[in-house]
Amino acid sequence: MAENQAVKQPLVSEQKRTLQPCLADFVAKVNGTASVKRILKGWNPTINVQASDTGEKFNFNVKDSMLSQPVVGEGQAGHLITLQALESVLCQVFTGALNPVRANLDGNLAVFANDQDGVKLDAVCLVLWGM
Amino acid sequence: MRAVYELAVYVAISAGMALTTNCFSMIASLFGVVSYAALSLAIVLAGVFCILVSTSIAELASLFPSAPGLRTYLKAAFGDYVSLALVSLYLMMAAMIGAVQAYILSLVLSDMGFTVLPLIVGVVTLTAVVVLNLVGMQMPRAVQLIMTGLLVAGILVVAAFALSGPAPSPVPVPTVPAVGASDLQAFLTGISLAIFLFIGFEWVTPTGTGPHAYRWMIPLSMPIAIGLLVILYLAFSAAISASLDTAGVVNNLIPQMALGRATLGAVGYYLMAFLTLLAALASFNAGIMAASRMVYALSRERVLPAWCAWISMRSGAPLGAILLVGAILLTATVATIHTGKYMLVTVIAVAIECLVYGALIFATLRLRVLRSAEPRPFKSPLPPLAQGLIGLMLPALGLGALMSYTESPFSAWNGFFALVAGSLVAAMLMRVHHNRHKPATIAD
């Protein structure tokens, strides 16, 4: 893990916030944006978020077009999506500072999901931040 | 048990992407290049080559788990321009292989007595698969596993009947003498063409369901899939050699149909037709999904126009990317069916794939220097010198494949270099587009 930190530099500016408040803000923003509901309709995965440097793990569910509050630990439900990166990268992705597809292409963000789940997640970011 | 199932799914994806309808045609064509014994050896050696290449690809995948393969690996190793050029070339090759599949599918239907123009069959099939993708229908992994299993089992059953039948009909007549010292070139050509039989095994790398998959499952799934394919192709070529006139089968683009009829009569014939249809639809679907995912990612990276990232809010299907990939595939299909230059397209595809595999091996070596400190859950067991040698041999084999196109060698060279030039221009245009459409930076 220490090796990881040494090589992968933060991509934009260093985010001082930790992962949990970033995720909580993201959940609040999604739940408060009406246009995102269309994307989430009929889509009920559990999203695991794992910081590869700190080892922190959170998960939240999508149900009835709403996101649940992030909780500590790894979700074990059937339809799982896992995102893994350095904490700073995850914070940037969940605050709209970093295009998630670009981060994935650059190898800085791992997205373990099927193709359409990946596109849906990206679509949420597109609607929220238009990047 | 869960790990075994997951590994089986990865093996099915890897083998299923490589096992296309074109493979049967290629094996038949190889009977015109080398003798049966040399053909078998060429298949084994091509498989070994691909297994060695797969160790490098697995290392790259473990370094960048879930990343969209080629684009990420080559960009990290050689920079944006080389990566874009090779990705463009690879997508062109994928379109060409898809086009040949559509052509072969049309031949199967025509052989079954459906009096429809091949062009119509190709266009209708492709359009149907594109529409299914547009509405967001995605094949579950279990279905992919079943389809690949059916295909492999069906071919092995037909081959077993052919090899154990009471009255093996026509005695195999080698079309060329056995390989000797003077036939070395033909043998090398056989190996390079046999590499075509495994193209696509690497498409499994972005499909891992979690970080655990990149430690050993995906690295192991590729050699298992290739090994399985080697057995399958050996059984198929042995069955052809035992049941059909090898001289006559050389120009038969759908030898599996003749083999099915020769071994099991009408049942075998329709079984092979069904399996061919299954293989074509599965690989069309998987190919369009994978290629459109790449196009979507390139668009979100702003190297392709924004409309390529147009998505369906309901299903999450990347509509713009699917339409672009469908249009390219349709154009390639119309051109292939219209000209009938199946073998020309195939040898160019082999040359491109050998070039790309060579690049991936050197990417592995370069990234060991550039990103030496980053963790690699899997590392290729091959010494760097051996990897370098394989990396050099692959493009040489690709060029050998181009030279093997005897109908008009210039067409093969010209076609290959036209596509390379086209990919270089495409990469340049994508860079220009990217520079003009910088991503909006969101202030902290």
C-alpha cells in the first residue's frame, strides 16, 4: 500500500477531505437531483467503495431511485459494483473534480462492474457535473 | 465452488471471444498451406505463443485491473499517440473479423437452402444485434458460459464421431508434401495463420468482478482457454482429415457443415449449422459490446466527438458508441461480402493482431521500468529476454502472414499499410479533437 501511495500521485489538487464525508455529500447531491432519478429507475445495485491506500471500505445501496447513506464495510448483496482507488482519487471522483472514465482509462480507478453498470455510474456523474 | 464457477466464466469469455465461425474456415485453409501433421504442430505452436503472450497481458491486467485493456496499457507504456494509433488499428481489425463472420453466416444460410442474398443476411443479422444492444439487452455471464460450452461440446462430439466412426470415408490426401527443410517458410506461415484461431482471448481482462480476480483467476483463465481451443482445433482438423477430402476442403469456408453431414448425416449438418449460428451471434454481441465500451470511453476522454458518449438514461446502453461501431461493422461487412476477399481480410487481421501482441509484450517490459514500484498481483514468469524475443517474433510472423497471401501479395501489403496509415491519421485527428475540447476543470 505504501508503494502505491509513492507512485500514484494525486491527479488534480490534493483533497484534504476523507472518504466518508465525500460519499455522504455525493449521496445527498444525487438524492436531491431530480434528473438523476431517471437513470436510477429500476437499477438496484450495492456499490462498494474501497480506498486502496487507507484500507477503508464503505458501501451504499441504490433502491427506488434513491441512494442509502454510506455505511462502513463491504456490501455482500447479489448485484455488486466495486470501485477501488486511492482515497484522494475516490474523493475527487465523488465530488466531481475528476472524470471517472478518464481515471479508469488512466488506471487510477478500478471499476468492477458490467459494461452497463459502468456507463450508468458515469451517467450519474455526467448529469451531476456535466463533465 | 464459487471460485471454480468464476474461473469457468472467465475461461468461457476468453474462449468464446476467440472461437468464431472464421476459425473453422481458417483450419480448412491451412490444409492448403501445410500437411495435416504440420498443421497440427502449427496449431500447437501458435497456442503456445499465445499462452506466452497471455502471461504479459495478465501482468498488465493485474497492474491496471478493470481498465479497458489496450488503451490503458499502451498509453501508460508508450504515450497517448501510439496508444490511440494501435487502438484504432485494433478496432479496424475487430470490424474486419466481424465482417468475415457475417459473410460466413450468410454462406451457412445459403448452404441450408435459404435463397437470400448474402449481403441481406449480413446486413439483417448485424442490424438485429445492433438493435438488441441499443435497447440494452445484455447477455448474462451464465448464458455466455452455456453457449461456449455447447459450442465446444458440439464440435468435440462431431469430431469424436468422425474419428471413431466405423467407415471413415475418403482417405486424407495431403495437398502439399510433409514439411521438410525447404518447407520451413510454409510451416512458419502456418503458425502465423494459426494465431488467428486465438485472436480475442485477451478480451477477458476488463471483465474481472473484483480485485481478487486479477491475482490468479484471469491470468489462469487465458492459458486454460487457449489450451481448450488447441484441443478443440486439433480434434476438428483430425476429424476433417479423417472424414473429408482435404484437397477439396481448402476453399470451403464452412467446412464444419460438410463435416457434420459426413459424420452424423442431417442431424450433424443441422447441429453444426445451429452451433455456427450460436457462435456468430455470441461473438457479434460480445464484440459490439466490447468495442462500443471502448468508443464510449474514448469519447468521454474527449478524443472522439461527444455524440459517441450519448447514452440511454433508462438502460445505460452507450447508444452513440453502438451506432458508430455498428456503422463501421456494417461498412466492413458490405465491403467483404461484395468483394468476397475473405482470405485477404483474414491475413491482414492476423498481421495487425501480431503487431498488437508484440506491442503489449514490450509494454509489459517498459512498465516494469516506468512503474516498477507499483504492485502487480501477477507477474509473467518469463524472463525479460524471452519476452523480448517473442515480442520481436510476433510482428515477423504477422508479416509472414501477409506474404502468404498468394492471390495478390501486393493487395495484402497495401491493405495492411493502408490501415496502419489510416490508424496513424485517426490517432492524429483524435489528438487534435482532444486538444480543442479540453475537459472542463471543476474548481475545488
